[in-house]
Amino acid sequence: MKNVFKITGAAFVMLVVFSIYSFSAKPAATKYKCMMQMVNYTGEGAYVVVSLINPKGDYEKTLYVQGDDSEWYHDLTEWWKFYGKKRSGIDAITGATIAGGGRIVSVIEIEDSKINSGYSIRFETAVEDQEYYTKDVQFELTTASVKSKVEGTGFLRYVRLLPN
């Protein structure tokens, strides 16, 4: 009977330790409404990737992907160099591509520690048989910029962020 209590006690201790370490705190983050307004163009819908760029200028995280057909992700050349190596699942993929002149509002989440610390947000766009814009929109994440409207240089007319 003592052995049963020893085994049960050991199992209980292991369960407590596992519970403590498996529920680690998630960093504080804020959700932002992100409106993307496309320029008027003809042709296929645009793929858009929104990425977090670290202070060194390297990709850190994919925040959002508009366009669900992974067959064309390689057309987003610079992002593909980052994502294609990792091939980890992206939970930020949403719906179909965005047509010329279209508008979409999505929600992205950015860790609060990335604001005012040299990080940027990058919007890349590509359209089949047309252009690819690595930095269609890119700006530093600051208290002011996460409440702003930024003009695009390619398929995006502008991007507007608002705290959700």
C-alpha cells in the first residue's frame, strides 16, 4: 500500500510541475484593425503578406497573409526566403486574394514590447503575371504610427492601423 502512495505522490508532483511550466505567460499584445485599400488595377487578385521586421531589418514573424493558395507564396520572393526555410504552419492566413480597387479590414496582433523599440511592419504584395513589391508599405512601429495611415508604393493605395 505504501508503494501505491509513493507512485501517486510522485505522479501528483509531476503533474504540478508540468502544469506550472506548460502555462507560461503570453507576452502582452494589442490587436489592431488593419485596413488595406488597393489601387485600381486589372488582373488577378493580390497576395499580401504582413511581417514583423526586427531592428536589424530581418524578418521575425509573419503577422498576416491574404491569399490562401500556397502554390503562389514563392512569388513573394523576400518573404519566401524567410518562410520557405522554416515551413512552419502559419495561423495568420485569411481568405482569397484582394482584387484591384478592393478594400479589406483584418485584425493583426502586435506584441506591445515591439512598439517604440526599432521594429517595423512590412506589407509585401504580388500579383500573378505582374509586379512584386517587397516594401509596398513599411514603417517603424511607434505609438503614433500604429494609429496612422501610410501610403503604398505598389498595389496598396494605403494601409491604416487602429487599435482594436
